[in-house]
Amino acid sequence: MIEIIFDKDNNQAVAYDNNLKIGECVFLESEDSWNIIHTEVNNNYQGQGIAKKLVECVIENAKKCNKKIEANCSYAKKVIERQKNS
């Protein structure tokens, strides 16, 4: 089973399949915002919506921490835009 863990100490959300790290979404934190800079999923796990879940995990936790969300990562930008337009 795929598990998404938010790791605030290391500014990332990480996806695990049991104990195997299979993906990550990394962000930089500034005073009032989090900027997602990198999202990646292992080739063997692509096409399962894991990258989207990783980005959504960071967005959800940014809201809890009252941070604005930004994205230099092109994939994360698409996810954020889709959420704004839905």
C-alpha cells in the first residue's frame, strides 16, 4: 500500500511503498509561503496519481500552517491551477 507522509522538518512530502521511498514533493519555505520546487515519482509507480497526492499533501499542510503556496515545479503548478479552477 502506498503511504504519503508529510515531513515538515525536511520540507517535503514523501511517498512510500512499505519501506521503499518511491516519490517526493520538495518545497522551500519563506516567511509567508511555501514554494514547491520538485516533484518526482519512481518510474515503476508513475500513472497512479502519486505525484498529485504528494502535491496535494503539501498544499493541505501549507493551509494548516497559514502559508501561501507557490510552485516553480511545472507539475505542481498544473495541480494548483486545476484546484483554483475547480
